[in-house]
Amino acid sequence: MRSPQFEDAFNKLAAAEQQFLNSEFLAPALGGGEVQVRISGVINRLRVSPPEFRGFGIFRPTSHSAATLVRPATLAQRREYLAFFPLVRLILCRREGSQWLALPAHQGDRRFQIAGLAPVRMVEEAQQFDIVRAHFDGASFWFESLDPSRDPATAAWLRQQLAAGTAPNQFERPGLTPEERLAYALNLAAEARELPAAADPVGRLRAALAQAGAELVEYLEREDGYRVTYTVGGEQHVSAVRKDDLTVQVAGICLSGEDQQFDLTSLVGVLREAGGEVVRIGEGGMQEEHYWLVHPPRNR
């Protein structure tokens, strides 16, 4: 026998579903023929037609599992929808398929724990190194607009430096943020990662470190990687990286198990941001076995 509390909850959900069927709703569609909506706190997936539609649209339900596009949402409707979710500013690093991968524009923003690059969906009229306003709905970052408070000339200047292959420790620009420098180093490091694994390891490691302003001290070659000793701002660090793409295996500092989200160049950027305030793993710090027990590795 159903309890009164169960009956009440069931009736409320049924009423919400019926109201939903008699109304229109706004949702983003990524072109896969499906959207998500939340009804009384429950996430529902609906098939949409036409399935190739991509963008923010106004839909009308035809059943509990299907909906039809009524019209594309206006810019005002889109911004009204996104305003329900927290705003974050991101630096666009590189395009991957139909989305961009980005870094936080302000590392001090503790609302979001972003390790590595985060995908940003439905980016329009933006380029590499632009700072954008995006909203996080609990699962994805959705592009709203370029950040009007940031001079677009800075992003254009960084693109010029990247085309010239300039190392980040060899240029200076007033107002350039540490986050923008890190975004630049990540893109420049892509060239080093694309070198074949059989390439000269000294040259590869020196190039990857130099792009972020670090210096190689020595390295030890292992079967699947390198144990690299290097200096950053006068401080010596030791990290283990993979041979093929210089992805970090063990950072040598506490990254809460997110070591493999970084490569050697971006790890140096993290060390520079930390300014020496890091928890070391290995010699002179927490034992590596204890570190992985406390922070199980999170693979890419």
C-alpha cells in the first residue's frame, strides 16, 4: 500500500509532466537528435526533430520522450536561459571538433575544480586566446559571449607570437596574466608533443621545459618514460613523464590525483602559479605510495 507521502510526490510529478507536455521549453541541442530537460528535479532525455538541428531552440513536446523544434531561440532568450547558471571566464586554447578546449581565466575562482582543459560548447565568433564568458550547468560549459572587459588585442598578439614560435620566457606585454601565459605555453608545447618518440630526448625535454621558462638539469630514461630533473624559478623539481607525448605520470607535487591531466610544459605553469607553495611527492615529501592511496589517479 502506498503511503500518503508517496502518493503526494507521485501526483506532483505527474502534474509537472502534464504541464510540461502542454508547454514549450528552451534547450541546447548539439546536433545529435537529443536534448535534456529537468522536470521536478529529474533529468529527462528527449529525441528531437529535426535531428540535425544544432543550437539553442524552442521545442514543443510530442510525448514524454520526443519533441519538435518550434523555432531557434533568440539571443535574448539564450542569455536569459544561461543566466540561471554560474558565470565563469575562460581562455580559449584550441578547437577540438565542434567545441573549444579552455583554461580558467582566473585560477583563484574556487567555485570550479577544473583540471587540465575544459570543453566549451557552442562557441561563436571567437578565436584562440580570447577570453569568453561561459555558464556551467553542472555538466557542460556553454558559451555566452566574448568578455568585453578584456582587450582583444592581447589575444591577437598572443596568436602572432605563437605563429612565430616565440618562447613564453622571451616576451613581455603589459597586463598579460599568468593564465594567458599558461594557455600560450600549452599551445606551444603541442609542437613538442608531436615529435616522434625516437627523437632526441634531450632536445625534446629542453624544448618542452623552455617553453614555460624552466631549465633541464638531467633525466633518466625508463622503459616507458623519463624521470626529469629541472629547475623553475631557482627551485629544483623531479617529475616522471611518458615518452610518447610527455604526459605527466608522477608530477612530484600534490595534484590531487590529476597528474595525467598535464604534460611537462603545463606542469611547469602550475609550479609557477604556486610560487613554491606546493606539497612535494617523493624525495623530501609525501611517499608516492601514500599519495596514490589518498588520491587515486584520474586518467584522461
